[in-house]
Amino acid sequence: MDVVYFAWVRERIGVPRESVETQAATVADLVAELSARDARYAAAFADLTAVRVALDQDLADFDASLAGVREVAFFPPMTGG
């Protein structure tokens, strides 16, 4: 699946997107796999209250299933104004 990173999440990880082979069942499982890769990912996902996720461009929770998902996007919360 494609994993896309935006804003400071992208800056901490160092890449805008990547293709990931995973056996993760949920977003939380994917985050755990990514965080175990190295310190950059661990830093980006250290505080999940500061990160939002979208699955195939629809907002989702971290307990959401990844079954059939083609794209996961991580980004900071946004505000309107």
C-alpha cells in the first residue's frame, strides 16, 4: 500500500510517500510497524493525539481496518479559519 506523509510528519520521517508491504490489520498496527523501523518514524508517531489519518482519502481512526486499503495518509490536525 502507499503511505503518504504531510507537513511536520513528512519532515520528521524525511520522505513524502512510500510503498509499504505490511501484514498490519489496523492503522495502529501499521504505526507500530513503522515506529519500529527507526527513530525518525518513532519521533513522528510519538504522540498520536497530534496525528490524523485518512484511508483512501477518508478520515479514519487508528483502530480502523486496513483491509482493501490502497493509501494511508498521516497528517497533523487542521484548523479552519
